[in-house]
Amino acid sequence: MVAMRILPRIGLMATLAGALGACPASAATGGTELPAFPSPLESYGDAGVASLGSVLAGRVAADPFNLVATLIFVAAVVHTFFAGRIRHLAHEVDERHRARLGRRGEAAVDADGDGVPEEVSFLGQMLHFLGEVEAIFGLWVLALAGAIIGFKGLDVAIHYVGTQVNYTEPLFVVVIMTLASTRPVLRLAERCLHAAARLGGATPAAWWLSILTLGPILGSFITEPAAMTISALLLAKQFYTCRPGARLRYATLGLLFVNVSVGGTLTHFAAPPVLMVAAAWKWDLGFMFTQFGWKAVVGILIANAVYFAAFRRELLALRPVAAVTGERADAPVWITAVHLAFLGFTVWMAHYPALFIGGFLFYLAFAQATAHHQSPTDLKPALLVGFFLAGLVNHGGVQGWWIEPILSRLGEVPLFLGATVLTAFNDNAAITYLATLVPSFSDALKYAVVAGAVTGGGLTVIANAPNPAGQTILARHFPEGISPLGLLLGALVPTVIVGAALLLL
């Protein structure tokens, strides 16, 4: 009855979150009116300054916190590049600790005298925590909060982290990722993709091609986080278990991230960077399909074909692993339909956390009632991804002071390239959101910044909101941890291909 025990806790947390989100600044701080934070971009009064360097220097002089916040963000980004080495060090510490326990004997390891043997190394566990990519940005939020307190005061820090930052996207990703990874939904997606894979004999290569082609495009209809979850789970089962080489593993991961980033652009409601601008710029379904969607599909097909040709010999040499014995039969049709209804309701209410979290609570009760047709609900991966994104939006909210002047001073092609590069160091939804704050954007510049943002969405794990979900699911197939450089190199070629499709077609 695990679900029944956690329902009241989740319900309480949702109620508190909704209440806090509804509190005005004065209510959260005892009636005291707080200063605007972060400083409004127009408050710097530098609209007429032509030099980018002068603008940035002036904004740092006006508010030194800007520089501190960006240095903390840079430190968090650098930390992610060392996460693999930190995890490797953690394993070494654990091995030395186990060896030391073996030499001392079990009776001698009760150092604190509580009668319980010390089975783990505290240092090793701390290093494991510091090496978790999903925890890094949340960890550095502590430094950011400390800086806000030092520069602006405790009340401002509480208001910013507790009520001003919008956590809708992290909450949505937690719910949609959990729903998309349920057995009925996954088995349905697997059957649909199997129909395509059968055209190639249902070999690992055929599965690889069908998942990387149809899975990302599915993101335009069930949202990119759901498509990433389903695609990564199927790749783990049908491809990564065949133990491909390191180059092919990273190439596949990079291709998946890039394809999912652009695969959600056939509609105006599925990709986070598009969601940020669709209402402000009045981009509807027809506009997205004609201006972005078909070009994205062309880019995905070409990128897949190029990588298939490059790794053709290794892909065709892969052999499927033995089928898992004892796997339960598919869930009844009506249970699958109910799961799809929960999934559809969550997508429909993606902007209303109180509603989609409420729907998720009903789902947990339904899953408990039909447990014999379900796999155990594993919230840990989704919660880690949500924590990652929550940390990222905290940092991203105070980076506008330097991103906005860079975007506003670029022409069409430089803006496209600039947005692509900036996306590698900040969530692409944050890039497009900041673009909506620039009043002088023409239609061509609007297209360029969104095209660049979705193009660069596969270069790093922080570039696109669904990427942490894919990394969490596939991390076990990278024994030394997923290298940021390996991901960058794996995503570089498809990034160039889809970028050319969006820019030239």
C-alpha cells in the first residue's frame, strides 16, 4: 500500500506549493514591499549604448550581484563536466573502504560504538552525491541563495526561490515522465515502433532507426519529456543491451537528444522553448508545422541516415539479447486507455500544476487498484530530473542581464548561431523566453532565435528540459558515467544537419 501511504504527503505538498505560489510578495514577507528582483532590464537605462562590453560592464557596476550570480552559474556548469570523474573517485573510495573493512574484520568496524557496523563510507556517499548530474544545479542553488541573502537580504531570497521562480515545468516533467514510463504506455509505444522495426527484420539496427525517427516526432503530440522517456526506455531495452561500442553509444545519445529537441516543433504546445513564445508571438499549429515541423522531420531523417551510414557495419553486427523470461502479458485495453487518458489530461493541463498534480494523485490510486497489471511506480528518476530542472530555473532567472543584450545585438544568422551556442549553457526555454522580452524582434529574428534554441538542444544535458530524463534512464549503460565531452561530440554532427535544415530550407 505504498501509493496509499504517500498520497496524503504528496497532497499536502501540492497544497502547500499551490498556496505559496498564490501568495503575493507582501504576504510572504509580513506585508513588507520588496524591491524588484532580479533588476528589470529596462531599469539599467542603457538602451542607447552601442557597445556590448559597455552594457555588461555598466550592469555589473549598477548591480554587482549580476556578476556573482553568473559566476555561480558558471561554477555549476563546470561542475557538471567533472561529474563523471567525481563518481569515479567515489567508487575508488568505496573500494578502499570495503578493503579496509575486510582487513579489520566485521567486529572491528563499529567505530561509533552504536552496535551497527559501518558498512558504507561517508566520504564515498558524499562524492556520489556531488557526482550526480541531477543534483548539481540544486546544490549550487544553495550558493545562489546565499549570494541573494548577502546582497539583497533574506526576504528577497525567500520570495525569489519560494514564490517568484516558476516551477511548473519541473513539476510537469516529473508527472509526464512517470506516466510515460508506466508499463501499459511503454508496451503500447513498443508495439507501434515494433511495427516499423519489423520492416527491417526487428533487428537492433531496425529498432535503432525506428526509435530515433518516430520517437522524437511523437514528442510533438505527447510532449518532448514523454517522448524522451519512451524513446530512452526502448533504446535501453532494444539497443543498449546489445552492448554497442563507446563511439556508437555516444553517437546514439547525442542523436536522441538532438532529434527530441527538434522533434517537438510540429506543434505549438509540446516543446518547452516553443511554449515560451507561442502565446506572446501568436504562433499556432499551422505556423509551427509550415515553418518548423516539416523542416525538423527532414533534418531528423538526414541525421539518422548519416549516422546509420557511418556506423552501418557495427549496427548490422549487433545481435538481440535473449528475451526476458517471466515478463507479464500486456495490460487489458481498457487499462491502457485509462493511462492514455491520464497522459492526455496532463498534456492538456500542462500550464496548471494544481490540476495535473491532482490528476497524478488520482493516477497513483488507480495504479494501486490495478497493481497486478502495473510495474512498480518508480518516482526516483522523475524526481531527480525535476530537482535538476528546478535548480536550473533558479539559476536561469538571474542570467537575463547578459543574455538579453547579446541576443538583441545579433542579426538573423548570428542570432541563430548565438542562440545555438547559448543553449548549450542554459536551458533553451530560457533563451526563447528572454527573446520575448526584446521588443524590436522582427519575424525573421523570432524564427532565428527559436530555430537556434531547438537546434542546440542536444549539445549538453542542460540544453533542453527532457535531456536529464534521457540521461537518467540511459546512465547505467555508461559505466564511467556520461561524459559531457562525449555527448557534445556525439551531438555535433546531427546539430549541424538539423540546423542547416531549419536555416536553409
